[in-house]
Amino acid sequence: MMELQAGNGLQEEQSIFPVANRKYKDTIFRMLFSDKKNLLSLYNALNGKNYSDCDKLEIVTLENAIYMSMKNDLAFILDLDLFLWEHQSTYNPNIPLRDLMYIAKEYEKYIKEKGISLYSSRQQKIPAPQFIVFYNGNRKIGECMEHRLSDAYETVRGEPALELKVLVININEGHNQKLMESCQILKEYAQYVSKVRTYKKTLSLNEAVEKAVEECIREGILREFLLANKAEVVAMSIFEYDREWEEEILRKEEFEAGRELGEQLGKELGEKLGRELGKEEEQKNTEKERRRADSEKMRADNAERELLILKEKLALMQDK
């Protein structure tokens, strides 16, 4: 693999484009790279290859494998490897666990299709997995990063018995330029996303998507794809960015709830600590008083003994 450095304003409007439609569960990324030619281009760019025969690429995406209403975007076999690719516009560190569940289903499908017996005394061979997330969310990350399944373990002692690594590649415009220059379709996708986000700052979501699509067509960005799939692309984009906005609101609400809980816990902890410190101080004062009383009693006892000794001495002097 090539080296990589590590209120939405929705309104009902008169338009030739559809408004936000919740039935669209796909993404523009998945739609683009379900095309074998585009998929092979991205594979070549990532791995420094120069394949041209799309028939060597076998797409094995499980269309019905759904986890929490989200399905894996692309799964394919090439070079005896099994690739699981996913696009994310929302930062999600739980992808290794999701991929673990997904790859198990992929292997189950694979061994059935190949007639592989898991009870054979001979070692059975399966394609080696590789997991990649193409990320273009608003959260700032570097050029790339890695999520590990072991990060989710409650405790880790030594080398994890089960590990799964997911490479996260930042495909926002301006990142991973070498990869973008090697895969024109990915570069143009990043440009389209950037335009939508830019216009969304000042326009309603519907207007932002419409303007971005029309501008990309004029500038030759994803031109053929957009002309052929304009209505569907607009509807999917509206759904995708509307969902992204909702998730951002949810994250802010969760953060606020967490902050309030933290303040309450901090207040309770502070009060408890104050009570404990007060009790400790009271115990210290009591101990000081006890030691002072013992010291005064000791001095009184010593004074009384000295007085007795003095009386005895006087008595002896009188007897003489």
C-alpha cells in the first residue's frame, strides 16, 4: 500500500430537485466506487498497482448485512486479499468491532461458496483481510490514523489474543494529495463534498446541494456521473448531510449532558471530600487536645512528685 502521512435550514421549495428523502440509505461514495472501473482505479492508487482488467476484481459486498442501520460500503477480492472499505462522514472509533462482525459473515459466505470444510485435517486457505475507512467528516484528524479492536478492550494484558486494525484515510480536500492525484475520481469526489459544505454555510441544505451539483457539472467535476444520476445524487446528498448535521447536534447534546453530569459529580465529590477533610481535621484537633491534656497532666504529676520530694527533704532537715 502506498505510504500515507499520518438548524439545517431545510425548507419546502419549488425546484427540479427532490427535497430531503429519508429512503436514501446509500452514499455518493458507495455509488461512485461500486463501479468496477472507479474501484480498480482507487485500488491501484492505494497499492501502487497498475491493473486494467476489471474482471479480476470480484465484488463481494453483503447487501443484506446491516448493523445498526449501516451496511459496509464495499467489499471485494483481488490479489487473494479481501478488502473491506467504508466511507464515513462521522468519526467512529467503533469501526473495528463492526468490521469484525462483518468479516465473520464474509468468511462464512466464502467457505460455503468454495465448499471449504473447517473440520478438514488440512489447513484451509482464505483471503487475507484489509480494512480501510475513507473519512471526510468535520472532525480534524491527520492524513491517516489507525483504529484497533484492542482499543475497545476493558483490560489488555500483553499481546491481544484477537486484534483487528482499520486504516482511516482522510479524503477531505487538501489532504493526501499524492493519493488524490493518483485517483482522479476520488479527487473530484472530495471537491464535490467541499463545495456542498462551503455553500451549506450560507444556504439551505437543498440549495447548497443543488448549487454544488450544477457548479461541478459546469467545471467538469464528476460531470458524466452527475449528469447520469443528478436527481438521485441530490437526494442522497441531502439525506447524507442532513444526517451529518443531526449527528453533530446529538454529539453537542451528549457533550453538554456529559458536562452537566461532570459538574454535578464534581460538586458531590467536592462536598464529600470537604466532609471527609472536615472530619479528618476534627480528628486531628481532638488528638491535639488529648495530647495537650496528657501533657498538662504529666506536668501536674511531675510537679506533685517534686513537691512530695521537697516535703520529705524538709522533714529530714527538721529531724536533724
